[in-house]
Amino acid sequence: MINTYLQATEDALTKNCNLYFYDDSQVNKAARYSLLNVGKRVRAMLIYLTADMCGMDWKKYKDFACAIEMVHCYSLIHDDLPCMDNDDMRRGKLSCHKAFPENIALLAGDSLIGCSVETIVNSQEFNEVEKVKAIKYLCSAIGPKGMIYGQELDLKFETEKANKEQLDMIHRNKTGQLISLCGKLGSIGATITEEQENAINIFFANTGLVFQIVDDILDVEGNQEELGKPIGSDAENGKSTFISLYGLEESKKQVEELTKKANDLLYSQFGDRAKQIIEYTKKLSERKK
């Protein structure tokens, strides 16, 4: 089923690029270079799996999946820039600002924010109230009290040592907000209880934190060829990470504990309908790239 989700997402992203960009635009080429450089599409998968768990037809959520992949791609393009993390490689290829002029890469990232909102607005699958709710969730997740704040803190603690609360705050915003957005978008239109909604929120909050901890682990013991980007850059840049704060073994223990708590809660509310998303996030916590 995951392969079906993946192909549907790639087709929808290509269709939206054709709709929202001028063919002869350099920004178009740069945005496509990064957006259509096929990744794991984790966030799109999580939206589909949430919808399925909530008893909805996953195909209805393709525009939401495109929107979240667009804003995720924008964040990666900007995160790689020299003024941010200054990374030359992404997903096994040159970063956008290395393959294109830096100013074009900046504009490509900017353009994907607008495209994500327009994709939701133009969706034929949801009513106006549901689309406004989706845009509200999206803007909150990527805004100055969301992902942007996480990125700001991430830069701040390149030169200062973060404690546990500060590190959690960085990654519950920088990485976690987009992961949590998947649960919100994937359950729009579904009839669920307050307890089920709460379980989804906690599940995705923990999943987002686990995703970042695993990223930190892979930066220490991952394989550069598998990851498609250099390893060891966090330590080289003096970044505060879960590894620098807790050490490798304690970080792995936290992955197990956070995953178990999230899975148990979700299963208690959705039963067997949660099995597919639990299995998928379990694989994410064990990933090597």
C-alpha cells in the first residue's frame, strides 16, 4: 500500500507543479529539482495512514499530502542555505543552492509556501470550512510559533548549550510541528471522539520527537551513502543534539520509550485500525536513512 501512496503523491506533486509554475521559470526548475527529488514522503504517508485509521478514503487527502510535502521541501531548501546549516548535499544530490544560484534557491523555497496554500484552497475534496481549518493548521505549524521558532532556537543553540527543556522545545517545533500537522490534516472531515483526537495529537507529538532523535543518532552512526548527506555535521557545527545531551545509548532508549507510549495510546483508542500506522512509524524509528 505504501508504494501506492508514494506513486499517488508523486503524480499529484507533478500535476500541481504544472499548474502553479511557469514552464520557462528558473524558480520552477529549482523547485522541481528539490520537490520532485523523490524522498520517503513520510509526511504524506502519515496523512494517508491517519485518514485510513479514521475510516476515511485516503485518496481524498492527496492535496493535503502535496501541501505538506511542499512546505517540508521549502524548509529543507532554506535549511541548507549558507546562512542556516550550510549543507551542500540533500537526498544524495547537490542542495538546491548548489545546483542553482543561491537567490533562485531562496525564491524556490518561498514559492512552495504559496503553492501549498493554493493547493489546499483549490482542493475539490473538502468544503470551505474544512479547507480553512486545514490552512489554519498549516500556517500555525510552519509559523513563528511553530517550525520557524524551532529553526530560530536551532540557530541560537549552535553557540549555546541547550538543556533538556530547550532541546525538546527546539525539536517539538522544528521537526515536530510538521509531523503533528499530519495527524490534524489526516483527520479533517472524520468523525472521531475527543479521546481519539487527543490520542492522535499525543501519538504525533511523540513520533515527531522520535523522528528527530533518530536523525541525531544517524548523524553519529549512519552511513553517508545511505543517508545521501554528510554525517557528523552536527558535532562539527557544535549543535545541541540528543546525542550531545544524553549520549547514544540513552537516546536509543528514549526512542523505544516514546514509541511505546505513543503506540499504546493510539491502539487503546483505535484498536486494529491503528496497526498500519503503528507499523509504519515503527519502521521510521528503526530506519537507517
